[in-house]
Amino acid sequence: MWETTAQGTVRVGTDLMSVSEVASSIDRFGDRYLRRVFTPAELAACAGPSGPSAARLAARFAAKEAVLKALGVGLGAAEWHDIEVARAPSGAPELRITGRALALADAAGVTRWLLTLTHTHRTAEAIA
């Protein structure tokens, strides 16, 4: 969804992700899945004593899809690593957009991103 205002274009994307689906992908494909979808920094941020947190990773997966939805494109329009969830010094989540995702954002006039993440043991959600 997007709306043009006097200040520019405001775009919103949201996505829900099943935590069990991410956990299943980790179990089935292991590091190959993790390295394909998530950046090293994202994997480090989601590491836990018993391995990666599927709930935290699901929130990051949802963020990547929410960004693509905000840009009005589908999966495959950018590489997974072109969209990275990082932490601002305040601890708030922030987006780092590079590569094809950045080119799409530039073409759409998107100059600033806001992000919120949440998760339970079942689902994760992101709004960008």
C-alpha cells in the first residue's frame, strides 16, 4: 500500500511468518538455508545457546518480505541479502537496503525506512 503526500510517497508492507516453517527449513536444509536467506550479522544477532532462534529469524524473514511488498514487487525481485535487519544504537530494529532492493527503493522514491518486528512462539510479524 502506498500514498503520495506533499512530503513524498509513503509505502507500507507487512508480512506474517510461521516460526515452525522457519524451524522446519533450518532442520531440513541447515546452514545452506541460513546462509542463503540471512546475512552473517542477522545470524549472529539470532544466535542462542541451543542454536539460531527460529522466532527471531522468522521476524527477519517477514521483514524482508514486508520490504518487497512495500516496494510493490514480489519474491525474486531482489536478493535476500539485499535486505538486512540490523539494530540501531537505541536497540530498535532498522533496515539496511543494498543491491537490487536499493535500486528498486530509489526508483520508487523511498528514502527512509521504518521497521517494527514482533514474534510469539508461533508467528512473527514485520511492518516496514
